[in-house]
Amino acid sequence: MGVFDAIGDRSHEEIVFGNDPVSGLKSIIAIHSTALGPALGGTRFFPYESEADALEDVLRLSQGMTRKAAAAGLDLGGGKAVIIGDPRTDKSERLWRAYGRVVDSLQGRYITAEDVGTDTLDMDTIRHETRWVVGVPVEEGGSGDPSPATARGIIAASRAVAEFRWGSDDLSDKTVAILGVGKVGTDLARRYKEIGARIIAADVHQPALDRAQELYGVEPVALDDIYDVECDIFAPCSLGGVLNESIIPRLNCQVVVGAANNQLATDMDAERLADRDILYAPDFVANAGGLINVSEEIGGYTVERAAANIDKVYFNMCHVLKAAKEKGLTPYAAAVEWAERRVEEIGNLRLFRRSGDHRD
């Protein structure tokens, strides 16, 4: 399948391939939309089985970032990047600086940040070659690791879902099953422990699960058993596509609120969840906390303002759930409609010149 076949009707604006034989860099940057502003999205470093898999992932993720930024009310577009390789062995200063030059060649149309397989120190190295990077270390004037911000937003979204489903936003008596206790999942476990919830967790990486058990008292289960756990809230916090036609019938939860991107394998899976009376919190609304947090660096970062804006995820989720009920839609369909309407309505303002020859 060619690149344009892969894009299909998703309307991406630009795909940029980066290659540096010396460092082994093989990167793909996908800019889905700059209608609302520059495309902001993280760089994922992952050992994809094929270049086709990497392309499909970056296309899906960048489209999701457009929706995420729009639903969060940000003046940002959607983009994402992937680097093909093993982040445990393939990182080097040369690779990051070569990648930084690829990012810089886009002249601000794309702003990068960390994602799966990357961290704040990587972003700091990229910054040697471009200023179009956020999520740099706190000691360098940045916002640092966005994982706690993402987890904070998930709690806000969970309160909105709880209010809608059970008539109260109190999560202290809930049982939560977390799939994936990486950086976000572990911080989410910490926050649920502080609330008083019961936490059950699974992870492909046993040391991460052991650490979450030691620090926050999570009850570990085997990876494949997490879907069958009787719980109130199922929280997918690993890679995408976990909610599919084989897994959804096994779920033993009432709501799904998680941090993973692209949790639905297909759009039809939103209907499958609804048919089982499982309330799904659209991922790109629920997990916007990290994006909101790093976006604050663009105008000068303050912890207080970032936290206040992340907490607005609660109101965004309430809006989506209310609209879904009123229109007879799944929450996912209502969220997509809301995000795409904002891109169209606000993005069209770029047709009006503000001053001189600029169309910003």
C-alpha cells in the first residue's frame, strides 16, 4: 500500500520522512491539520514490525491529536511523529540531533514532545537543533514529564463519567482495573490510591507491575486476565486498539476511562461498547491533560495555570456525555462531531486577514 492509499480520506496535510544512515534514524512526521494552529504531538520511539505499521500508527495518532486539541479548546492542530527502533538500544545524540533538524525543517508547522519510548532528556537534546519542542526538563524552563498531567486529566474525566453514570463524582468506593502501569498508569494508580479506590493492574513488563504493587498497593493479575476482572472502571493505559470485537465481550466493567490513544480498534467498537451498556469516555477528550500541560510552555509555563486548564477536562467530558445523550449518539461519535465542528468553524477564521499579508 502506498502513502496516499494509507492516508485515504483522513485528509492529512503533510507527511515527512526523515532518514540518517549514520545514526540509523528512520522517522515519520504526520501533520494532520494546522487549521487551528501549529500541529503539536509527541514523538513515539517504537520497534515497529514494518514501515507500513509505523505509517499507519502515525496517521491514526496524528488525526487523534487534531481531535484532542480541538476538544480541549486549544489553538493547536494535530500532528505526531514516530521513530522506528528500540528506544532501549538505538538512542544517540546524533540520532536526536538529526531528528531535531527534520523537525526544524517544518519551520514551526509541527511542534514535538515526548511520547512512548521518549522522555524529557530526549526533548532537551532535540532542542539543540530546533526550538519547536516542548516537554523539556523543568530545570531547563520546561514543564517536565507530562505523565502526571495526563493522569490528572484522567481523574477529572473519571469524575465526570462517574457523575453521569452513578449520580456522584465520588470515586472512593470504586474498583479500577488499569491495563499498563508505565509512567501514566503508575501515576494514575497513585491518584486512585489517594482517593481510596481499589486498584487492580496488569502490565507486560513485570518490574513495572511489581513497582506499582510496592508503591501503591495495586493487586496484580495476569495480562490476559485484566479484561475479565469485575470492576467499575476499566482504564486502558498502554498502546491503542485494545477495545476490539474480541475483547469488548469479555469486559466486566461499567465504564471505560483510560489514557491510551486510539483505544478503539475501529469506530464500530464504540457501538459494541454501547450495546453492552458500557459507558466509554472518548480517549482524546479524557487523556488531553498531557497535551494541555506541554502546550502551556508555548506562552510561558506556570504550574498553577496548567493545572487549572487540565481540570477543565471534567467540563469537556460532561459536555460530550450530555451531547451524546441528547442526540442519541455514542460518546465517541458526539466527541468526534464536536471536535471536527470546532476545527471547521474556528479554522475558517484563517480566511480573514488580520493584518498585512498574514493569514494567521
